[in-house]
Amino acid sequence: MAKKASNFRNGAAAKAKLSPKGVATIRTPLTQDPHAVRDTREKVLEVAIGREVRAFRKKLGITVADLAAATDISLGMLSKIENGITSPSLTTLQALSRALGVPVTAFFRRFEEERSAVFVKAGEGLDVERRGTRAGHQYNLLGHIGSNTSGVVVEPYLITLTEDSDVFPTFQHEGMEFLYMLEGEVTYRHGNNLYPMKPGDSLFFDADAPHGPEVLTVLPMRYLSIICYPQSSAG
């Protein structure tokens, strides 16, 4: 018998409780504001340079005092540079590049870097065969952005299963996965739990556990699958 699916599982990051209407609410607020707007100062060259200097310094595991000693730049000036308050001279940038072991151009990377977007018209996604694709599992890739500033790779798929589809509930791969049912019905396995899913239902899980469709209840079925994993693991 399928185990009853809960809206949210208790976890260290956030705990949930059901309201009188049966909707899960988060007790611990999430830290990211989805409606946040970047400070306009972040578009300024000085701010971009400061962020890169701080990032390279922390990557080396050295303090501001260590960097000051290595470059002959005062602590106060370094603090202003890292906080984007002042514009460093070319001589100063050269001293920083030598001390941090990076080319001068590396300090301009964030300022010059373009942010990508992918727009896919209805029915124009790319049909692909993912590693381990099963018979009758059609994967329609809805977009892909490779190297990016987030450090995360996201793969959005529209998956269609037909009468000829294999049942294979033991997929395993790195990262997190989010499913959203659009059409049909399925009993989906994640680890030792079974989730009966109908249109409008969703499932978010650690993809390292065995998972996949266990019982194809109503076919054809379609669902969105969004897979996220660290950029360092791509390929």
C-alpha cells in the first residue's frame, strides 16, 4: 500500500505545519527574498572590482592585513576597495593582481559578464536522450544555461510517458529534483516512500535516493522535471 505523502518533511532547514485549510506553512522563514532588487551600486565598476578582490583574497585564506602587507596598501584603502567605495588606480590593481596571483583583467569579470536567458516557444523544446533513458520515456529539454554565476546547473524537462513506457523506479543521480504533474496519474517512488500523483501535485526530493515511476495509473502522462546540481559536477 502506498504511504501517505506529506506536504513537507521535517528538516533542519525549515519545519512545516498544516493550517486549518490543510495548506503547509513554513515556521522558519526562508532567507532569500524572491522580490529583492539589486542595489544600483552593484552595477558600478568599483563594486564589481571590490567583490572580486574580496573573493580572491578569501579563496587564498588570507586576511585584509595579510594582503595589505603584501601590497603596501593601507588597511583603510583595502577596506574601501573591497566595499566598492573607492576606485583603485591601475598601479594598485597591478599590486593586487601580483599578490593574489590573478591577472588584472580578473577584477573586471563580474562587471563585464553577461547574464543569460533561454526562451522556448511551445512545442520547440529539444528532444534528448539522457543517460539511462528508458523505453517510452520522452525527455523534452526546455532550456539550458551552462557556465553561470550561480554555480548551479538546472535542467528543466517536460517528460511524457506512454503505453509503451518502462516502469523504472530506481533512477539515482546527483542533486535535487522537482516534479510537477500536468497530465495522467502515477505512483512515484522516492526511497522507501510511494506518492500517488495527479495533475497539480508536486514532489521535491534529494535525487541521490532511488526514485522513479512505480505504477503508471493513467496514461499518457506528462510532468515537469527540474533537476539541479553543482556546476562542478556538470558532464
